[in-house]
Amino acid sequence: MNKGDAVLRIQQGLGFRSDRAAEIILALQEEQRDLESGKTLPKFLLKEDQLITVPASTQSVPLPSDFLRRYGNMRRVPAIVGDKRGDIPWVDYDAAQSFYSAPQFYSNYVSKPKVVSERAASLWFSPLSTQDAIFSWSYYARAASLSDNTTNAWLDDGNVPELLIAGAGLRMAADMRNQSAVALFGAMQAAARRALYGEEFQHEADDYLVMGGNR
């Protein structure tokens, strides 16, 4: 499904109108921003096993421009000579600064990052590395904006596009005081939420081990 299809479906729900296309596209963008700020994000927004390089004598690496939320642990990449695969934990920035400012972490021996902190626009690795380091991580990413693109992940036929369409339709229906359309898009939204997030909740439950519960 593309942006034009979504606009037509919303126009149909508003009483088979043929106008308000520009306003509907804005409503689709607004609804997407709202969905992407939610507590539960769908797996189709997840970018898995992305490589990130921390150059020697560097601690701050910019977050990707499409970053929404991190997912799981960051791991060292085994390709580093002499390194072992393993997680490096996420820690509070101030705590990392306090702990790794001790002189022993900046002596002449080779040092590699042991922890990572998420800041407003960057990732901060501690302690300061004396050699390039490569890590693998996964994060949720914003879908392409419908202001510039004809489609995106939310409108993919396999990702329950009715959720985005219904949310945008509800915004339009409320603005137009169209109670029939409010009811129609409300029912569509409820069905789409059950279809998408019911599956996502199960994915989240499967992603975490529970002592004595995952057998």
C-alpha cells in the first residue's frame, strides 16, 4: 500500500470525499509520530545487528539519525584480533564518567570500551579506547516520512497498515465533527491494534528469559 491508497481509504471513510488530501497526509504524518513515540514499538521498525565503529581515542559516536530506542545489549564483534565476544552493559553516563576517570584506566596498557551510555544525540563509550573497536547492536528506527516518500514500513501490507490509516482517519473525523467516521475509524483502529500489538506482546515475552519459565 502507498500514500495515495491510504488517502483514498480515509476519504472513503469520511463519506467518499475526494478532497482534503493534503490535510490527510499531514494527519498520517502526525499519527506516525505518535505511534513511534509509544511504549511498545513493532518489530518491523527494528534494525538488527547494526555495526558501529568506535575509533581509537574516541568516546562519543553520534546516534543514527533514525534512532528511536535501543534494543537489547551491545556486543563486541569477534573480528577484533584477540577479543572475545561478549556484551558491554548500558550504564548511566555520570556513573561511567565517575568510575572510569580513575588514572588506572588511562595508563600505557591497551584499553578497550567496557561500558556504553546513551546520551541525547550520541553514544558514549568508556573507558577511552587506545585502538579501534567494533560493536554490533540493534535499535528501533523511525520509518520513512510520508512527507517525502510514497510509502513506508507502516503502510506495508504485512504490517497492518490499517493502524496508521485508522489513526489518521480518526484525527480527520474528529476535526470534521463527523461522528459516523469517528465510529468507523475507531473500530478499525481497535481491530488493527489487536492484530499488530497482540503479536508484538508475544514477541516481547519470547525475547526475555524467565527463571524456571522458559523450558
